[in-house]
Amino acid sequence: MLDLFKRSLESSPIIRKGDYDYFVHPITDGVPRMDPRVLAEVLDGFKEVGDFHCDLILAPEAMGLPIAVPLSLELGIPYSVVRKRRYGLPGEVSLSQVTGYSKGEMYINDVCQGDRVVLVDDVLSTGGTLRSIILALKGLGAELVDVIVAVEKGDHRPQLERDLGVRIKTLVKVEVRDGRLVVLS
């Protein structure tokens, strides 16, 4: 399972952003072009490991979108996007996002107390994005049913799970070795 996805990851170029090794892949960046067979494998992986007994699929902008939209269509579950732009809608929640290479504000709209939410994303590296969103969802009184991420990079997931009291499922784990992306699982 995930053979095409793993091979495509292994051919990803690596760029440096400060001290951060950043890999470039269609699932995580939208470039280079996405082979639909790779996307299909990723979506099948999400459906296989995920608990989608929920009211809403939630995904951070931007690269959570190519995962959330087809899952929404296939499963018949509404989706919403954690945006990087403020709309000022009633009930909008602002959160600070800090990643390995950037920081900024994000905004959650149309998530209510008691909503059963599945959070999907492209990559877990430092955990900054997921941490902020999960804390905001808890503050809203939403029920986090599942957290599923396509790619895990680094060793931050176990600590993030302990800190937040959630389980985070990932499809593959990768690391950068000698300027190359290596798939570990």
C-alpha cells in the first residue's frame, strides 16, 4: 500500500529555509504536478486509517484542501478550511500558527460546540499548525474524532500527542538524510 506515494516522496527535492530542510512534493506543496494515482493512494490511506463518523472534515489552508475536498465528496461529509485570512464572521476564532519556517494567524469559522470534527492535513513537522488548531477546537467545545496527516517528518508527534491528549495518525514517516528524503515507514 502507498507504493506510488512513497516512491514519489523519495524523489522530492529538498530546499533549505534557514536551518529547516523543506521537501517539495505535490501533496505538501501542490508542485510539481500531482499524479492522480498518488492522490488516490493517499485518499485510500486516509479512509483506511480514519474514523469518519463526524459532522465535519476540517483542513488547514492551503495543502489540507486537496485532501479534504475529495474526502468530502467521496464520504458525503461537509468540509471547512482553517484560513489564513480573517473574515470577521460571527463565531470566528483566531489562532497563532508557528511552524519550522513561518508564523502567522489562522482563522476557524463555522465550527460549533459539540461538532464532531476530523482534522486532516498534509504534513506534520514541528506540530505548530496542528497544536494551534487542536487547542482552538478544544476551546470551542468541538469533539475531535480523529487527526490524520499524510506525512510525518521529524520526532514531534509523540510529544504533541502527550501534550494535547490526542492520537495523531500518519500515513508515512520521512526524514532528510544527506540531502535526500528517506521514507521510514
